[in-house]
Amino acid sequence: TQEFSVSNRNPIHGKMGRVPVGIGRRRMRIVVTGGAGFVGSHLVDKLIGRGDEVIVIDNFFTGRKENVVHLFGNPRFELIRHDVVEPILLEVDQIYHLACPASPTNVMGTLNMLGLAKRVGARFLLTSTSEVYGDPLQHPQKETYWGNVNPIGERSCYDEGKRTAETLTMDYHRGDGVEVRIARIFNTYGPRMCLDDGRVVSNFVAQAIRKQPMSVYGDGKQTRSFQYVSDLVDGLVALMEGEHIGPFNLGNPGEFTMLELAEVVKDTIDPSATIEYKPNTADDPHMRKPDISKAKELLNWEPKIPLREGLPLMVNDFRNRILNEDEGKGA
Ligand code: NAD
Ligand code: UDP
Ligand code: UDP
């Protein structure tokens, strides 16, 4: 039987008609920009797993082929090495836009993906960030809060880039009728996370495995809320498939100081692990915790995996990669 055919218009959305996969759903062709990255590769696994066709656009700036190598050879998977700062022509139903160089080119990539969504009538999902709230004066943060961002600070390139990306997304929705979705993602961790991009969870876990002291910045009393990656992926898909634009906070409301996080890593990996204090970066948000009532009510979504259950799930992956690195160095 023919698995896939192009007709006129997809009854769900977009211009790409498909015959059904399973009951009540049609196979879709979905772009995931940044799909070779940490979050993107888990999202791709889920979409492929439920029977859709996935095109990953990635320039491997921070992502790795290893994250998607298990999908090579799958006829429903395609990997394009491409920088989203350059325009691209594709025919697709949905676009998950995760690619995000930590620089102003963020804005150009978002513009191109919105242009693509407009041309083909695809639904577009932006992965924004809790950083749009800056160093928040409201706690926990609700989606209605406009944030407290220093426009000229060290972190502002990322924060303001995402704020601009949200603005563009809403402008394409209002001006051009593009179907859009906005997720504000809070700190997320899990297997395949970049080993060396300096995030606190990856740093502490890698340090504990390497028997190095865990680097606590500042007094370690600042707070964050850590979400396991599968919870985030479920939230992203619920948002894309649902009827609400957002923005939606997607995060785990469990709140930890960095000292508490170090304790959990210690309990999970090595009871003899130690910490060392290092100077903190400028404008570091003092606290962060999502109010997720909106996502609970409208997306019927909430995270299921608390930190103490999620951390052990990334340890094997980290151990293996650290071991391979050491072998690579001839150690
Ligand atoms: P990641 O760095 O692992 O993934 C980003 C991917 O985008 C990488 O594979 C990278 O190679 C690719 N990329 C970067 N620039 C590109 C370009 N110009 N063209 C094509 N590909 C490009 O990061 P992640 O943690 O998976 O984050 C995914 C998205 O979620 C990002 O938009 C990020 O801002 C957002 N987010 C993540 C977190 C988190 O805690 N992980 C929190 C808030 C928001
Ligand atoms: N774009 C793209 N793929 C498409 C359609 C548009 O990459 O299939 C890019 C296009 O090159 C432009 C951006 O998206 O840089 C915005 O497109 P839009 O049509 O909204 O803007 P315009 O070209 O009218 O300025
Ligand atoms: N942090 C830390 N040690 C590290 C890396 C980060 O104590 O090795 C702190 C950092 O100062 C911040 C928090 O952990 O207060 C979260 O930092 P991360 O870069 O992971 O995420 P973000 O600042 O984007 O929330």
C-alpha cells in the first residue's frame, strides 16, 4: 500500500496533504532546525517514532552527528547541513525552530524559517527561553510578565535575540496569518547534552565523573528549576499540536539552589564529590521558577520527572562520552 501521497491541503494544517498513519492522524513532513542538538535530537526521535517524516536542518555549530546517527538509513529521516541564516526552500507541514547560535544571527534564522512557514503554510514553533524574563522581579514567572533584561549586558545578545524572535513570530502571525506557537523553555537537562558548553548541570555531572570539584559560581544560593528533556519534548509536541499560540512556560517548577543541585549530583554520582567556589558572571539571574498553570490548563501538560529521578538517566551517557574523549586523547 502507498504510505504517503501528496494531495491538496492537509486537513490538520499546511498545504501538504497526507494519507493517514494509524487512526485519526496523517503523516506529516516536519522540519526540525537544530535537530542534531540536545533537545532537537530527542524531539526528532519522538516524531520519527510516531511515524512522521523529519527533515533536520543543522550546521553542527553545537550539535553533533552522533546525536542522530541511529536514524541514518531510515527512509523517513533526512539531514541537511545548512545554516538557517541562509534562506532555504522546502515543502513541509510543520517547523520546529530550535537552531539558535548564541549571537544576533539568531534573528536572521528565525526570519528565514518564518518566511518559509509563510510560503508553504506550515505551522511554526519557536523555542524561546526563560531568559526573556531576565533577572526577574516576579517570582515564580508567569507568561504575562514582561521581564527585566539588561539590553547592554553580557547575556543580552541571547536574551534580546530571543525576545526579538518572539516579536517576529507574533508579527508574522498578525501580519501574514502564519500559524505560530511560542514555547519559553526553562533549564533542561538529559542525555546528549553538550559536554562543554558551561551549563550548570552538565558541568557538575562531568566534574563529578572526572573526580574534579564541582564549580559553584557566586555564593551558590541563586535558584533554577531543572526539567528533564523528555518532559520538554512532550510539551513541545503538545504545544505544536494544540490550538493555542502561547507563549507557554515549559519547565519543571521544582526549584533548587546551585548548592542543592551539587548535593543531588553528589548523592547520584559520587558521595565523595566536593565543591569549589568561583566568581559569578555579571547579570546572573538570582532566581528562576516557572509558573506552569497556563500549560497545565490549556495544553494538559506538566512535567513528570523530578530532578532526583532525571539526573541518574543522564549519567551513563555522560560517562561513556567522557571515557571516549579520554581514550581519544590517549589517556
Ligand atoms: P543545542 O546547542 O544542543 O542545539 C542547537 C542546535 O542548533 C545545534 O545542533 C546547532 O548545531 C544548531 N545550530 C546552531 N546554529 C545554527 C544555524 N545557524 N543553522 C543551523 N543549525 C544551527 O541546544 P539545545 O539545548 O538543544 O537548545 C535547543 C533550543 O532550545 C534553542 O533554541 C535554545 O535556545 C532553546 N532553549 C534550551 C534550553 C535548555 O536548557 N537546553 C533552555 C531554554 C531554551
Ligand atoms: N525564506 C526562506 N524560505 C522560503 C521563504 C522565505 O528561507 O521558503 C526567507 C526569505 O529569503 C527571507 C525570509 O525568509 O529572507 C523572510 O521571507 P518573507 O517572504 O517573509 O520576506 P520578504 O522576502 O518578503 O522580505
Ligand atoms: N553555574 C554554576 N556553576 C557552573 C555553571 C553555572 O554555579 O559550573 C550557575 C550559574 O551561575 C547560574 C546557574 O548555575 O546561576 C545556571 O547556569 P546555566 O548556565 O546552566 O543556565 P542559565 O544561567 O542560562 O540559567
